[in-house]
Amino acid sequence: MKEHTVTMTEGRLTKNIILFSLPLVLSNILQVLFNMSDIAVVGRFAGKEALGAVGSCTILVSLFTGLLIGMGSGINSIAARYIGAGDRARLRRVAHSALLISLLYGIIIMSGGIAATRPLLRLLDTKEELLAEAELYLRVYLIGTPALAIYNYGNGLLGAAGDSKRPLWYLSAAGVLNIALNLFFVIVCRWSVLGVAVASVASQYVSAACILVRVFTCRENYHVRFREMRLDRSASASVLMLGIPAGLQNAIFAVANLFIQTAVNSFDTLMVEGNSAAANADALVYDMMAAFYMACTAFMAQNYGAKKRDRVLKSYGICLSLSFGFALLFGVFLFFGGRQFLSLFTTDAAVIDAGMKRLRIMAFSYCISAFMDCTIAASRGLGKTIVPTIVVISGSCLFRILWVYTIFAHFHTIPSLYLLYVCSWTLTAIGEIIYFLYVIRRALPKGGAPDTEKTEVQPAMETPATVTAAE
């Protein structure tokens, strides 16, 4: 196992964070590229109407998957804390309880999403000519959410132990299958949007199967056994109290973006199609940066559990710098190579022109989001999610909705719409950083070890330690 793991509580932090993050970067990029293959295949081989239909679902897909990814990040934080503290008993209870919770969570999201597909698409003012195929794509895609929940569970659990390579291998195998099935179902079978949805579902269950094989057959401390499969009350509460707020943080962005998508839909079909193509850059950059956020949570949680104050603070600074740098570098690429990027999804010059209106504004905005998201991840590593979620709701949800109905409603131009991203990120980052500094002073007092005992008896903060203190 040593060749697959990175030590978080010993050694050079920068080197170890990079070694841990790079497989995650590749994993997340591959995941986005595989998802992009859905849009690329339908855009090139099924027509621009199919491209618009799949693109119209992007925000909703982000909404549902954000809930699942958040649960995985919550599991990552709790497991990393117990690994750092050397608490094997609680780690095993978390591993078993989290698996059952993730499966149930995925089933609930799948059922609710399928039932609400048509109303949600109507809420977005989806173009009538795109509605039928968009509804078909989303309902089929949602069948894979239980598998996606299992994959994110495993990704969080293995990542907490320093193993970021195996999830990359699993995702790579599933992604190759996804692309192959995309081409087969769309080109050979001519299933259009149905084909790419079925391909996505199949690949998601393959990645979930790989995760299950690993956790049931390994000999690590997080090894899962059928005879121990049950919902431990304390462990389940820990998972839910971190996982659900973390999922809501992700979903809140998607909820706010529903209003943005509605604003986009107020333009003509050409602009909707161009936006659908350009929005792929968002997923690519965000998921690349998310690798450093997961590293931030895992490294801070393990070192917090091991009571190593300096490494906790340094982990935050290094991850923030890396995520900012990667986003800035990719933004430069998009600004100068945006047309080549958009040509991956469409050959229509008018659609590319429409997509560039978004990319020119977003290219140098992405890096600002690092200050917000990395700080949220840092707070999560310390077991804090309630207040960061409230800040996100205020700065990145309510503010965006207000912007859409005021500034955008007044100017009704693409620039007036997309400038809300950098403004909301800046506002939210300020609030998150202020709260994080407050938490750091209380949890990591200078001249002493992390004040974990004090954290455990603060029910208002609702940390994992709060739930387990009564054991």
C-alpha cells in the first residue's frame, strides 16, 4: 500500500501535497473530459439541437452530483481526522456507516431527481424544441446517481488515507468505456442523447464496482466487511453532519446557477448552444481546482487530528497557492485558445462566436474562486461546515439571484450576466476568510497544541468530534 499512499503528517508538505493532488487533478480532468465526450459526440454527430438539449441539463447535473461530491468530501474529512489521530475503531465505524449512507443518499437523489425532471426543466425555461430530449437525457443519467455516490464515498475514504491513485485508475477505466459506448450508441445505434446518457450510467456503475472491490478486499484500517455492515449511530451522525452541509455548499452554487441558466435562456437558441459549449470550461477548471481543495481538507484534517499546528496552517497556504496558480494558467489558455477549445464541441462558427462571449469574461475570473473554495475546504478540514454554508448561501446564492433580477435585468447583456461570478466569488471569499481566521485562533492557539477538547464540547459548531465525544 505504501507505493500508493502519501504521508500527510510527516515529510515535506509542498512535495506531499503535489504528489497527492496530481492524481486527483488527472482524475478530475478525466472525469470532466469523459462528461464532455457526451456533449462533443452529440454536438458533432447528432446536431446542434442535441447539443443544446444535453447542455440545458448541465446545471441540473451539477446540482445532483454536487450533493454526492459533498458527501464524499465530508467522509474524507472525518476519515482523515481519525487516521491522523490513530483512532482505528472510529475509522472502521465511519467506513461502514458511510457506505450505507452514500448508497441510500444516491437512491434518494435519483428518485427525487427523476420525479422532478420536467418541472425543473420548465423552471429553467428550457426551449420547447429542446425539452423532450433534455428530459430524456436527464432521467436516464440520474439512474447512475447511486453508483456515483459509491464512487465519491470511495474517493473520499481512500483519499483520506493518502491513496489518490486508485480512484484515478478506476475512473480512467470507466471513462474509456464511456467514450467507447458514446461513439457506439450515437454513431452506430443513432440513439442521440439517449445513447450518451446510457453510456454515462454504464461507466458510473463500473467505477462504483471498482471502489466496492477495493474496500471489501483490502487489508487497510478502512477495510469493509459484510458482517459489520450497519449504521452506527455516532458515526452516521458524524457523516451526515459534515456530508450534508458540504453537499449543500456544492448544490447551492448549482441552485444559484439555475437562475443564471434561466437568464441565458432569455437569449436566442444560438446563445444557449454557445453557452452550453463554453460552460464545459467551467467544469474543467473547477474540477481541476477541486483536487487541491480535497488535498487541503485531507491534509488539514490529518494534521489537526495529529495535533500538528504548523502543518495545518501551511497546508492551507500551499493548497490555496496551487489552486490559484492552476486556475490562472488555464485561464490564459482559454483566453487565447478559446476557439480551439470550443471547436471540440461544435463546428458551427456562429455557436463558437457565442461561446467566446462567455470565455473572454470567465478566463481570468476562475482564479478568484480559489480564495473562496479553498477556505471552505480548510474549514471543513477542521470540522466546520454550518457557518461556511450560511456564508455561501448569502454570497454565492442570494447575491447572484439579486444580481440577475437587478443588474442583468437592467442591461440584459452577456457581460452583465457573467460578471456576477467574479463579484460573488470575491464577496463570499471575504466572508469565508474572516470566519476561517476566527476558527483558527480558537482551534489552533499559538504556543499550544490544537484545542480539540474545546472543539468537542461546542455543540453549536457541530464537528465530527462533537458527535463522538459521548462515546
